[in-house]
Amino acid sequence: MEKTSQIQTSLSAYNNSWYKPGGKLKQLLWYIISRVFVNTYIPFPMSVKKLILELFGAKIGRNVVIKPKVNIKYPWFLSVENDTWIGEKVWIDNLTMVNIGANVCLSQGCLLLTGNHNFTKSTFDLIVKPINIENGAWIGAQSTVCPGITVRSHAVLTVNSVATRELEPYSIYQGNPAVFVKRREITN
């Protein structure tokens, strides 16, 4: 076994003061209001959820379905196009932009992560990268899309899989890390 570096992680030196996602009051108001209207099992109409998200800066298209208990970190970093479904207990951990195309399905409990840490630095620096999910893509239940990933048009990430690199259009990916399985054929 090779000898490894003697430098160790020092979380006491962690500093993300450069990261400013919005004012503290805005964040607090969103936290409270989202718990009441979005991250809840209370069956508020989609129009109410859409209005609240838009008031906080999200861009939400027509006929977007937002199921119960959806957790959105910062709606001002969210754009969702028409006819998209966001399933129950989806977590959009958007420290930076998440762009979701039209006719996308985010299944139950999937996780979109825009933040990570630089494990090669002793200070464990914060890294943020946007996520782009193009039209017609499907993110399966309990799956994770990692920071900086683009899910191309009509790609599928199967149940409980982890996207660590770009998913090509009309392709199906599975596993952790997700690998190409086969082409996606769509019929009428």
C-alpha cells in the first residue's frame, strides 16, 4: 500500500463566504412559506404553488405539476418549462441554476444536486455547478443528478441511479455511476 499525503481535512478552516444565494430575509421567508405551501402534504392547487414560486423568482411554465413534499432550496435559481411533472418528495437542491425543459418527469424522491465539496482541498471548498435537464427527459424515482450535469433530450435515468456525467439524447442510463444501457425508442 502506497503512503498517502499527511495533510488532513480541516473543516474548521471551511469558508464559503463567497457564496451569496440571496438576502437572509428572502431566504427566511422562502423557508417558512415553502414549508406551508410547497414542501407539505396539504393539497394546495397547482396555481397557488406556481404563484408562490414565481413570487420568489422561479420561472414556471404552463401545466406544470408539483406533487406534495417537494423541496426547492432557492426558487430564484429555478426554471421549469411547460407540461413538466415534479413528483412527490423531489428535492431540488439548487445552490445555482437548475433548468428543466418541457415534458420532463422528475419521479418520486429524485435528487438534483448543484453543490458538492472539493475533497482534494484541506478546506473542503464548496463547488456549485448548474444542472440542465432537456425536453422529454425522465429522472427515475430515487435517482440523483450530480452538479454540472446535462441530461439531454428524452434521456432516461432509471430508478435509483446516479448521473455523474452527461446523458446523451434518447438514451437510457442505469446504475451508480449510471452507464448507457440502450437507446430509448418512443412510439405512438
